[in-house]
Amino acid sequence: MTTIELADAPDESTDVSITLTHEPLAGGLLRRRRQRKTVRKVAQGTIESELDKVADHVCQAEQSPDSADGSSA
């Protein structure tokens, strides 16, 4: 499961936190140890992929008519 959290930072930027959770469904300790390198590679690829998308998401949020622009409706 991948969770992405955005939070306002004190310097008016945005802090991005990405959490990737992997829970093995089956197998003993030996099997999990053998899979560790593969899981790490998949996790790294997932994180890099999500980071590549952040700039586009920020642009979309800035252009969205629903985004908070400080005006009152």
C-alpha cells in the first residue's frame, strides 16, 4: 500500500511524505529474507514513480478551480 501525505511547511512550501507498506502474505523467515532484495527494488521503483508525479499533481492543484485561492465565495 502506498500513502502520500502533503502538508504545509513553515516556509510556505509543501512537505511530501510517501509511505510504502509491504506485508508478506505467506512464507517463513527464510523465504522473506530471500525476497527482501526484490521487495526493496520494487519499493524504490514505486517511490521514484510517485515522486515523478508530484510536480504534475501540484500544477493540477494550482490550476483547479476548487483550489483554495484565498477568495471568498
